[in-house]
Amino acid sequence: MRPGRGRYIRQWQRALRASQPEAGRHQDAAHCPGKRSRPRRSAMRQAQPRIGLKQKFMSIKFGTDGWRAVIADTFTFENLERVAQATADYWKRHRVKGTVRHIIVGYDRRFLSEEFAQRTAEVLAANGFQVTLSDRPVPTPAVSWWVKASKAIGGVMITASHNPPIFNGFKLKAHYGGSASTKLCQGVEALLGKTRVKNVSLAIATRSGKVKVKDLHPRYFTALKKLVDFELIANSKLRFAHEALFGVGAGCFDQLLAGTTCRVTTLNGQHDSNFGGINPEPIEKNYARSQAYLKKHPHDICLVTDGDADRIGGMDGRGNLLTTHQLISLLLRHFVRNRRGTGKIAKALTTTSMVDKFCAAHGLQVIETGVGFKHIAVEQIKGGVLLGVEESGSIGFPGHVPERDGILSGLMLLEMLATEKKPVGKLLSELEKEFGPHRYARIDTAFPLDKRTDLMRYCAKNPPAKLNGSSVVDVRTFDGIKYVAEDSSWLILRGSGTEPILRIYAESSSGPAVQKLLKLGRKLTTQV
């Protein structure tokens, strides 16, 4: 790497780690993108490196749907080229019937994401693939939609989703428009470094037609409008806020609802590669500025999307938290009560038991999966799934790609409000009156990887007799350990897929009861 370039990235990285302000600038009005706080693109292009073959090959480890790493540490242009080459090699060797040699490439708002996406397109084009490259930051589900709609063999999204700003990632999308399977990811990883990287300049590739740069938003938006009662939403006169968390979702609802009676207020929509000093995740600790704004300026609802807009969170019109479990339950009620939907509900095991209670009351089958939307996508591909849901705010819908979609989730919530003509708080009260209150919390605690198997074995063999006085009636072991009590409260212990961390999840009827369950979970971790 050129010395000047290396110093620049290292200085940025050190400053980013050290500063991390409590919150970013707050933006109150829609249609006001604000100043971009990323480096000037002209300066970055001038310093663009061409990687030498003798440079050190950093360790590359794939996770559930691709590769994520720290920018300028392991996530470098050299390693990106190697991953892109391995991806090309895999898809050349594993052709999929009904697809063409076409790959969709998109990117988010992270530091150097555009340049990483361009380099990816160069490598893929040099390997004989037709590449469609997004002309600007784009939601991950838009890339997934384009993959399926254009019968492409796959897609690549440059994003680290909700991870800290110092990370970036190379997310693989399969031909069906969903997260790559474990087999695909392992196959690409196995081909790393097997062949020399091929490359062609973007200018040459675009002139030859091998790379086409397009705005991926319009066709994706058109598809979304067909999945909701858009006329109902358009005439609803809803006034809602959108907390974009500085991510690619900024401006999406403005564009979708332009010319309608709806009024959109975009919060934190400016392009800031530091995400205002937060991890762009739809959780309450990241909502402080928006909550303060909503208390002074009430709306009907506030929708929240994460960094790459594939997940949804929310608040009511005055800034009170709507948990992802509550949003999932409200949408399930809407689909069954108002849309007359039928089918199976695929839910990750960490999702609220209110889903189970609702489905039991309405004769719907529940399929419980491991954590990770790719498990839910498998069920969606099989067919017959009305909704696929995860506690992280990941929701998949029928008629769409087998993928979570934060923008479509937001439109569905607007459709719900337009249909019900009631405040979201009232709808939630009605739901809890029927099925009882459900409170949830999760904590992460450091735990050695080499002790994880022993802990899971101990917990499976020694389940507690009761959870807060209610008898344990089920012990599930397919993704960690889940204890389910007779009163539907539950406790889960499961390890992180990439870190020496143990996640402890709990749900019960009250906050204090949840805290007692978490305390029990912590106690269990001391038994090995």
C-alpha cells in the first residue's frame, strides 16, 4: 500500500476508535440530507492503491453470510480482491440452472464502501461476469431483489450492517435473493488464494458493457408498492418519522411516498460514515436524540432502520420504545386479522412467545428455527410461510424475496395504521389485553470459547425445575439451550458465532421477572 494512503487510513481508524461521540448531529426535516462527513472522493481516487502480490495475506474468516472485518486491518483492498476472486471462481464452478452469469453489486454508507464495491465489480468483470453496480448506497434487500428479478447467479453487498463503524463486510446473496447458504460461504472460503486475482479497470469494464452502473432503487420501490395497499397508505394522511441511523434507508420513505398525503420527517439521514458515533442498530440506546425530538414534535409513529436497512425498529409517536417483539406481534395480528392471511409462521427461537400464543388462538403452525435469518429463509423457500420473524427486527414477507427487509417492514406498519385508524399504542394495548404482557431482555457476557461445549452439555443435563416458580416443561438444544416454562416464560443461553461471548436471553410477564431469569442465566455460566 502506498505510504500516504496507509497513514491516512490508520489516522482515520485511530481517531474513530478514540472519539466515538455520544450521538451524531440531529436532523429534523425530510429532504435535507446534510453534509457528508466522509473524505472527498477525489482525494480517495487519487490515492487508490494497486495491490502488489508480495504484500502480507491477512487472515480471512467467513461468518454466517459472508466476511466482515476491521477496515485497513483485515478488510483491505488486497483481501477484498482475493475474496472477490474466490467468489468468481465458486460461481464459475457451481452454475445454477435458470440463472445467467450476472452478479449484482451494492454498497452501504461505510468508509470506502463505494471504492470496495467498485473493486469487487472490476474483479468479477475480469472473470467474465456481467456486473450491475449500484450508482449510490442502497439497501441490502434491494440488492437481493435485483438478484432474483434479473435471474442473476448471485449478489455482493459491501456492508457490515449494524456493526461498529470501523468494520466493513462482503455479504453474499444467493440466486434466490436471500442470504448465502453455509455451503456457499464455505465453498468461497475454500477457494481463497487458489487462483491469481484477475482485474480490469472500471473505466474499461463500463465502456465494454461488462459493468453497468445503475440506480437500483426505482424498480425495487415499484416492487414494494405492489406488496402493500399503497393507495390506502397514500391517502392516509399519516405523519410519521423515520430514524435512519445515518444509514442507507435515509430518503427511501420520502421517495416512496412523494406526492401522497403522508408527511415524512427524516431523522439522522445525513451521510456520516461514523454513524454519529453509534453502531447503526435499531435498539433503544441509539434512539436518544430521536426520542427527545418526538417528545416535542409528536408523530403517528417513528420507524427505525439499521445501517443497511434490512431490519426494522420503532417508537410510538412520542418517542416511547416499540420493541421488535411488539412490532412483530402487531404485524402478525395485522396479517391475520386485516389481510386474512394463512400459512406457517417461521420464527427464530429468541422471538417472543406472544407469536406462539397468537398462532395457537388462530390455528397457525409455528416453525421455530435457529438464530440467523438464513434459517428462516430456508422455510420461506419451501413455501407456505406467512411471515418469517426474528427478535433482531428481521422480518420476511410472502411474495417477496426470502430476505429480511426494513423498508418493506416499515410500509407494512404504515398499512396497518392506515387500516386500523388507531394509535399504535392502542393496538398494542389490545394485543396485550388478549395475550398478556410480554417483557424481554438480553445481556452479553464474556465466556471462553473452549468452555462453551461443556456449558451447553451441563445445561442440557441439569435444567432448572422452575423458572420464577413456573415449572420447566421443555428443554430445546438445537441452537444453544432454551428452557421453556409452563407460563410461557423462557431463558436462552447461546454463544456468539464469532466472539468469545455468551448471549443470555429471557422473556417473562414483567421486567423484574426477566431480570431474575437473567440472573439465573449468569449463575449457570459459573457451573463449568
